[in-house]
Amino acid sequence: MQHQKPNFTLLDLARKWISGKITAGEKTEFDKWYDSFDDTSDELVSAETASAMNDRLKREIFAKAGIEMKKTVRLWLRIAAVAAAVATIVFGIWFYEITSSRKAFRNDELVMNDVAPGSNKATLTLASGKVIQLSNVKTGVDIDADSLKYNDGSLVQGDQKNTGAVSVPALGARGLLTASTPRGGTYIVTLPDGTKVWLNAASSLKFPAAFTGLPNRKVELTGEAYFEVSKDKAHPFIVKTTKQEVEVLGTHFNINSYEDEKSTKTTLLEGAVQVSLLGGGPDEGAASRNDVILKPNEQSTLTDSRIKVAKIDVGEVIAWKKGDFIFNDETLESVMRKVSRWYDVEVVYAEAAPKSFTIGGFVSRSKPISAVLELMEKTGNVKFKVIGRRIIVLP
């Protein structure tokens, strides 16, 4: 049976509303939905049990958010108001699936052999080839005209012996720098023009130490990153990946271009971008005529030298930037690629493992790997065995 796709953007707005971090525009959107919730019915003040009220409110709110509650993992206390129900949905771990209803169980072995989640890890390679290990207790690094700093204002030291701050001359003003995250790492990089880039695990960004005097602001990406581009009409910002280029003036977007994924996906949150397919042959590097202009909430998918565009829920795409995993009717194989990168583990499939089994769910990336694996095990369609940093997928 088919089910509606979850409205992850709505859930994200609810999260912001509860934490007090919602903007005026976002609050208007959320209030419109919230005001449509009928909390004045006789049922709310009737003698129904707290448990029955809990279940009914969850059903109604999930229905309004576009989520079918076929199977959930309930980690909340009883509730007696709509606001509490929203908080429960946003902060609780929920899980649904469409192919099985077998009894769930807990795998204590997963907990015993747990793997910690990824964290802030990155290196910066200078034009000279020198590699600087960036601090794991910081969240980001800023490249400016004077020196290399962390995003809390402290200076980046040249090496582990703290022999001195790294300056732009040492960086090589006309040379290219490369910020890289390992598997299990993430970091924020602020470029010389003020553009902020969030790097996901196993990703790298190559960029000039300074954009001054250059005709454009061109960077090269492998892996996945979210961009908030500083506006500069005279100098377009260009992101090059293996198979495409994305050109913008100032906007927010996400690019997923991992080598082990079958497609390159570009998702626009605000502004406008042009996605161009890179050609091959003697004119390699030139953009082909297969170009598209994306509008907000649209995603281009480049597969087999063809670009397709579709409207999507961007909340699902940028969940990783906000510290979450969101899986929406994804195959087990696709989910495990994400898990493998974030937890820095090897995934091995046993014979008859259900690689194409589709699942969906929401869980914080700050949880150990057992939290993610247990949720998938609760569908009854798959089991996991953890041996060191190897995850064996069993039928």
C-alpha cells in the first residue's frame, strides 16, 4: 500500500518553534498550519484516557504533516496538548516502513559493539602541500585577508607545537587550498568572500586563498556540501564537480556528488542557480547545452549525462547539515552508504541481504550507530552484526 511522503520541512519548523529559533517568516508558515489544527473539539475535554488522547493527537498531527503511522518507535511520555504532541514528533525518534509488520526486537549485541558517531574533523592543505590538522573542538575555520582563524576568532596554529599562526602569505594567496573532511567528519569553512560552506563526511573543497583580481569565484567539490554564497554580482560563484558546474550570484543550495552515488544532486533553497553538464572529448570542461535553471525547492539530478528537475521537500536534503538522518523511501543500500560515511565503517552484505528494501525514518546523527541499526531492525526485514568497524547486513 502506498503512503504519503512526510513533510520534513514542517517538522523542522516545529523543531525551531519549540526551541525558540524560528524566524518571523517561518513562524507565519508554521502558524498557518498550527491554526488549522482543531484543538477545540469535545474529545479534547472529554473523559478519554490520556493514552487514547496521546494516540489520537499523534495520528492527527502526523496526518497533517503527511506521515502515515504504520509503525513507530515511541519514546515519549503521555501528552495532553497539541504543543506537546508536536514536540514529541519532532524530538522523538520515529520510524515507518511499508513492506513488513513482523514483531520488532532489540539487538543487545549492537549496543555492546557500538560505534560512536562522526564529529568535527578536517584538514586544510596549503598551496605548498603542507597539511594542517584543524582542531576537533572547533566547528569551523575562516579564511580571511590577514590570517587563518577558527570561527570562534582564535588563530589556527601552524602545527601541533603551536609555533605560530598561519598567515595568508604562508597560505599562498594565488595558490589553491583544500579543506577536507574524513569519513566520520564534518566542518564549516568560511571562504575569503564570506561564503559559508558546510562539508559533510568524506568531502573536500578546493578554493583560492583570495578571490581578489579573479574574474569569478570558482571552487571544486567532491562529496557533499551546503553553500550559503555571499552576493557579488560582478563575480559569479561557481561550484565544479566531476560532471557538472553550478553558477550563482548569491544563494543557498546543497550539492551531493559522492563518487559512490549513481547521480549528482543539486538542491536549491533560495535564490537561483544554473546547473550545467560538463562535456567530454577535445573540449572537455566546457558546459554542454544541457543546462537548467533551478528555482527554490527544486532539485536537479544528473544521471547518465542527463539532467532532470523536480520539486522536493528540502528539509530532507539538508537534514545532515542540521545533525539528523532523514530517510524517505530509500533503499537499504542507499541508507547504508550514508551510515558508512558518517560512522566510518565498512558495510558488508551477506548473501540474500535485502539491499533494495525501502525504509524511511528520522534519527539524530549524534546517536551511536546502534540507534540507527536498531531502528532498521525493528522493521523485521533486516538484521545487523557489528564486528569492530565492520557492519554485516543479514537477511
